[in-house]
Amino acid sequence: MKIICKYRSMATSIGMIKNGDIVDLPDAEVAKIAKMKPLAIEILPELPIETPIAEPKKAPIKRKASVKKDVKLIN
């Protein structure tokens, strides 16, 4: 279950989490924390995972080659 931490820092089974961290904890641990410190966490809703949309590739910039007519080649 995904939660967001509202305390300055808190020790969990995955380690220390700080204010504003979003972590995925087991349901039993979330229930225990919510019972002991109800203001410490905010339970986030389970959202379906969306696949990222591929951005269209940009066409390369067409550059004209500058040709100097008055340049002499050195052999």
C-alpha cells in the first residue's frame, strides 16, 4: 500500500522515511502505524499503472552547405 509520510522522520521496515516521502509498505505495517499515529501517514489511493506515450521524433534540421566561390584550393 502506498503512503506519504507526514512526520519529520519515521522508521519502517524498509528503513527511515522522511516528511514527504512516498513509499510502498505492507498492509499490516500500515494498519499498525495508522492505529498508533493516525496523523503520521496519508494513505494514497491505488491507481492503475499507465503506459508512457512515446513522443514523436523530430525531423532533423535541414541545413544548406555554404559554398564560397572565391576560395582557391591549395595543393
